[in-house]
Amino acid sequence: MVDFRVVVSDSKSAQAYQAVVSGAAVNKLIGKNIGDAVSGDVVGLAGYTLKITGGTDKDGFAMRGDLPGPARRKILIAGGVGYKPKAEGVKKRKSMRGREISSDVAQINTVVVEYGQKPLSEIFPKKEEKGEEGKPSEGKKEKARAKK
């Protein structure tokens, strides 16, 4: 079965959270397009509404909102999603994925449109990095100072 990584961006707190969707919930996402609104229940966010903004396939090719269908194709682009030209007027032929979510997609990017009862910071607890002996890890500069 297919698993999706769903990245939920919160514009209020400027934070992004990641959730893994697997099992029957995957079927609710397959066939949706970039720009569609999805219930947050798919990701475990009761009361939330999410808008699909993009994603990447299993090989890392970006989804593009102006390409119909789920297939990957080579297109000539002058900018936008997946290509930033080094000079004005430069075009390049690149492989891009269409706007429809299929089983080949690995990551789906979403943004919160409607908020639920609980804030996202409570639903997705912040993970602390553990260093040696279970203590929170120090930064690289602090470790270098301690060695001197």
C-alpha cells in the first residue's frame, strides 16, 4: 500500500508539521488536485480544513498546478514551480508531475484554511533532540568551546 507524507503549514505561527497517511485514508487523497480542499480528518486533524498546494513524487519531481493529470512529463518552462532561471528569458526542458495526486506521489504539501478546536502545537508535540546521557544536545559552537 502507498504511504503519503503530508506537510501541514500553519500561516499563523509560520510552522510546518509532518504527518504520515497510510491505510484507508490514502484513498481520500488519491484523485485530488492541487487547489482542492480536504478534510483534516485524513491527517488526524479533527475540525481542520486543508488546501493542497503541491507535492513531489517518489523520485523527487515536483507537482505543477498547471499540468493536468497525474503523469510525469517533460515540459519547456521559463520559471515557476520546479525551475528558477539564472537569467531572464532562459527556458529549460524539465520533468514535472501533473497536478493530480496518484499512488506515485510521496509528499503532499498543504496549508490550513480553517482551524479546529485544538492548536496544531498541541496536536504535533515538539520533539527535543537528545544528546549524550539523555540531556538536550548542545550546539556545535558550544561543544567547540567546551573542548578548549
